[in-house]
Amino acid sequence: MSFKILTAGRVGCALVGATLWLSLPAFAQDDAMLTDARKVAGAVPPKLLDMLNTQIAKDGPASAVAVCSEKAPQMAKAASEQTGWAIRRVSLRNRNPKAVPDAWELAALNDFDQRTAAGEKPATLEKYELVETATGKEYRYMKALPTQQLCLACHGPSEKITPEVAEKLHTLYPADKATGYSVGQIRGAITIRKAL
């Protein structure tokens, strides 16, 4: 009788072990997706900041508005083509009319604001999830983009924005909502997604 219990116990352990083993690839896949998403999302903002710094040093802050307007979408498109992830920037107070968040992104941005208000550092905020859509599953990832000192020339309080920059912004973005930020506030987020 004890032999049967021991055998049943070993079978039970074997089944549990097999179940755990079968589920490991799913965990590994989720981990790999998150690692890849972080890498992709982290690649574009530093390149844009470098480009902005160079442009500002060369021709002043007003010239940087064109960089954000023209070059940032080109950089996101090129990175999307290279990586297979759809990449864009969104904000609760958007400048570009195409930067309006969808429902998932809106919930993430609101969550980021609440977490910041509770004391979390904006630079650490991210959200990731496997989402079921009408066309199938997709992996989604968002990372908050805190306002940096460099950003204030175009996104800061009105008194920090020169008339030349203000005029350029008004010309390119007549419905601009992306001013009044201070250093460290969440300016928006980089958001990426990949169909699975």
C-alpha cells in the first residue's frame, strides 16, 4: 500500500513538474518580449535628444521645433521598420495631433501620473501587457518620458519660451497643448506594440 502511495506521489510530482516545465516557455517568451520592448523603446529618445542638442547648439531653440516636427516621426518610422515594433509618442497634453493616446495608452498615462503623485520617479514608470484585440493578440509597452531641462525651451512655462519659439510652435501646431511643464514632470510616453 505504501508503494502505491509513493508511486502516486511520484506521478503527481512528475505531473506538477511537467506542468511547470510546459509553462516555462511562455514565461521565457514574455520575458524576451519585455526585454526587447525595453530595448526598442529606450533606443529612440536618446537619439532624438542628441539631435535636438546638436540643432540647438547650431541654430538655437526655434530650429529644434522643426527637428521634433519632422525628424522625430522619421526616426520612429525607421525604428519601426528595423525592429518590427510600431513606435510612437503620446501625451495627455499633445502638441502633435497624431500624438493622442488610445484607450490603453490613456489608462497608462493616467496611471503614470497617479504613481508620480504617490512618489514614484517618472523615469522608472512603464507598463506592459499582452492585449487581445479585434485582429488578434499584441504585446504593448509604454515608458514615461519625463521633461528634461533641454525640453523647457519649447515645453516649459510661457515665460521660458522665447517669442521666436512661440511663433514657430503656433505656426506648426496651432492647437498646441504641450507647454507649462517643469523638469521631471511626465511630458508623455513612448509607446510600442507588436502583433503576435
